[in-house]
Amino acid sequence: MQIVIQKETQEKVEQVCDLLGVKKQELVERALLLYLDNLNRYLELKQEIREWDALSDEALLNFEKSL
């Protein structure tokens, strides 16, 4: 697979590769995996918040019924 990135991003990748002494392929793969992991955690948190919100709504309705 080949992906085209902007020149500025490519220059940043090259700078970091030089500083860390790693190949571009390795750096980009690691960065992508880190991003995807963070995105997955964000989506899981978002789902958990939705579930808590639904439980909260249900508890409020049950409380109102009990009055």
C-alpha cells in the first residue's frame, strides 16, 4: 500500500527518523498504530458514556414513577 502525505508532514517524519535513528516505514507504522489505539480507546469511552447516559435516563424515569 502506498500513501501520499503532505510535504510538511514528510519533512517532520524525516526529522524524527534522523533523531531516533529509525526507518520511515517503522516510524509511520508505529505512529499509525498509536493513533488507531488512541482512537479505539476514545470510541470505547464514547460508548461507555452513552451507556451511562441511558442508565441515568432510566433511573430518572423510575424515580419519577415512584413519586
